Amino acid sequence: MRWFKPNLRNSLHAIFSGGPATEPSYVDEMYGIEDIRKKMLALASTVPDEESGAARRRIRYADDVETLWFIRGELMGLLARNHGEAAALELIERVSEMFEDLLPPGLRSRPSPLGRN
């Protein structure tokens, strides 16, 4: 005979946990790894296949957010060669914003000197 049946344990947990979990109000603004991956793949697809094939494979098979964060540099290089550095920086900035609250504090973008006039 089991002393703690799942039903009893779940009901006790529900009593002491304060009810069902609610989503934070800012959940609409949060992105997941798949959202970031899709955005990065969409940007890489604007570059000819022979140039972007390796980067697209790395993006597709990245297993965590930190890996995608570091692939941004390679993606920036691809975009800069094909669209110009200012346009590439603007596109990468949109991707960088998606990483908000997903990275450890040490992995954040630094201000770019290209944005200053």
C-alpha cells in the first residue's frame, strides 16, 4: 500500500502553493529559442545559399540560447557583406532584443560606436 497517493500529494501541493500558476503580464513580449532561431534563419536566407549554408546549419542545430547568441557575430558578418554594415547592425539589433531576459547577466550587447553621430 502506498502512503502518498498522487491525488493526495497533488491536492496538498495545490492547497499550499496558492492556487494555479498565472502567467506574468509581460509574457507577450518574451521570446523562446524557436522564435529566435526562426528570425535568425529568416535573416540568413537573405544571403545567397553558398555563403550562408554553414551559418544556417549552425543556427538550425544550436541547442541553447547562448549558442544562438554567439552565432549572431557570424550572422552579422554575412549580412554586412551583402547588405552593408549599417543595415546589418540594424537587423542584428532586432534579433538581439529577442534575447532579453534569456541570457546570463554577463552576456549582454555593448553599445556600438556605429550608432553615435
